[in-house]
Amino acid sequence: MWFVAGVFGCGSSGPGVLDQAAWYDQLVERRPALMEQHDGGVDDPAWQALVLRPRYRNELLRSPTLTYEDIVAREYDDAERATDDAWAQSLRDAQTAFQPTATLRPGRYPLEVYASFVVGSPGRMVGAEGFSFKTLLEIDDVPAHLGPDGFVGFAEALERAGFAGDFKIDLRPGATRFQFNNVIVHAPAASSAACAEATGRAYFGGHLRHVARGVDDMRGERGVDWHHFLLTGGDDALPEHLRSFVKAAGRGRCR
């Protein structure tokens, strides 16, 4: 059995914690050529390796050539594709049918790609220093445990908790089966992102496999998401309080 860096605390007591910076370091050590393959897109082989679900990570490290796309091609059958297509459409339908309120409304992401909600009145999703705080949740069997009722219900749970920010769910074929970041939360404040983590633990219960944190760098003309931020060496330059936020994954609370 191989130890996979960055996977901690898996067990019956609660979700495990993914340290994505540690996983990046191990990938660079074991698969350096793979981790050079990135240019800022979500189809980059290096980015896909970073977001791969933990169950496949040991295999990725052992092989000198295996990629995320290889795993998808091998594992993703026609029945699963049909299930995922129907699931994705059910979330689109739920978002379209939702009647917005002052503190809960459909998000601004393209509905063909993401189902999303904006919760509270966050304004921009960027804090004063130019970073957006992220909470990432891995759900066990997304079509079964994050259907349309669960999608809307999680948004309502965040609203009740006083969260301010947004969250999105990737609807592209295979994304939720092979990537860990099934629920992607953005907030302008660390406290809101921590509250989203706590809300996710309570809401999804035993179906929540792992949690992780990150920050998107929005200081430039084009924002850089957390995993591309890691790929370009940004983690080394993070201020200590932002690094501490990321390292505190698994301990989030709502104030």
C-alpha cells in the first residue's frame, strides 16, 4: 500500500482532509513530466492530476505514463454517462425553477457547465487583499447524494448558517466521478469559507468523504484558481495568514 501525501484523517469520525499543496509536492517528485503540462485550463493534464479523486491517486503515482484521461477512458461506462447526463439536467432544472430571494439566488456561472447559487449578499467574491477563499467538498456518489433536492437544500442550509458567498457544482461529464472538488465554495472572507465547511459536514454527514481549502488569486487581470496557483508556484509566496487558512481545513466553524 502506498501512502498518498495530503490525505489525512479518513475514518468513521468524519471526513478526511486533503492537503492539495502536499499532493502537488508528491506529484512533482514522482511525476515531474506530467506536472509540467499546464497552460491555465481545466483540461491541463497537471491540473487534472491535482483534482483527481483520492481513490485513484496511488495508481497515478505508481505509473510513469497514466493520466486522468486514461482513468476516465477506462472507468467511465455508458450507463454511468447516462446517469450523469440525467443528474446534470436535473440540477439545471432545479436552478431554473428556483424562485430567488434577497439572500438566495441562482449563480452567475454558465448553466451548461455549472449549477450554482449565490448566498447572502457577498458582493464580489474577493477579499481586500485580492484573494477568494475556497472550501472544496468531496461527496460519495454525487448523483445519489447530491441530486436536485440536495443541491437546493445545501444552498438553504448555507443561508440559514449566515454564509455569504457562492458555490458551484461541475456538470461536465465525468467531473464529479473522477474529481474530488464536487462542491466548490467561494467567499470573500475566511470566516464564511470556514462556515461553509462546517455546514457541509453537518448537511452531507457520512456522504462527505473529504474536505479541502484553497485560495484563488484574483489580483491580476485574469484570476488564477487555486490549483493553477499551486502549479505556478504561488503557494510558496502566500502570506502566512492565508497559508494558515488553507492548513486549517477540517476545523471550520460558523460563528
